[in-house]
Amino acid sequence: KSGGISTNIGIHLFDMLCWVFGKPKENFVHVNDHDRASGLLVFNRARVRWFLSINDEVLPKKIIEKGQRTYRSITIEGEELEFSGGFKDLHTRVYEGILNGNGYGLDDARQAIEIVHNIRNSDPVGLIGEYHPFAKKSNAIHPFLRKE
């Protein structure tokens, strides 16, 4: 009833991607399950293989060893930028900005909202094409993707 993982946590990623890479042109969904989703978004200035999960079993080993429960990373031209930290009280700060007249409107968020709408209403194509490598870590995804 919440809209799923792409709506709850993905909306923030997709919003940022739109601001950085421009208008989305194509949206392919590879995996869409209760605890993970993955796909390919083609923007004006980038092709983005994305992966979202609330299942800590798919975290990279180096993150688990640090005792982290979250991992946010983007790789651009072979260089990784991890941005897992700095999100404490983010919603509170945004709401304070809105109350002070510094919010964003629907038109600002429209592209990200359309992306998650399309993800929620797409049939996953499975692990074909340009899928995110973390999508392979799943053993609890749709039956047609499972290795028996």
C-alpha cells in the first residue's frame, strides 16, 4: 500500500538523477519485488543501471564489514562516488524549508514521479540487457528469474 521500494526510497534517487542527467527517455525494469528493484534508465546525458534494496543480504562485503546498514553509490566513467552518509534528519530539514517558503512544486518532482509510476506499472523483463550487477545477488526474486 506504500507504493513499494521504488516509490519509498527510489523516488529520491530518481529525482537526483533527473536533476543531474536531464530528462528520462527510456525506462526498463529488470527486477521489481517486495525488497528490491532494478532497472535501466536512459537519460539525455547518461545510461543508468540502478538497484534498490531494503535487504541487507545484498550489501557489498566491504560495507557489511564496516557495520553499515545503508549503501549509496554511483559510478561515473569508472569512478565510484559513495554518498551513504549525510542523510540524518534530511526529511526534517526539507520540511523546515517548505514551511519557510523554500519548497519545490509538483512540476519539479514530476519526472521522478513518472519514473516510479512506470516502474510500478511495468512487467519486469528479467536479467537481460544492461542490468545492474547487484540484481544477480537475488535469490528471492520472481520465479522466472530464479536458478533452480
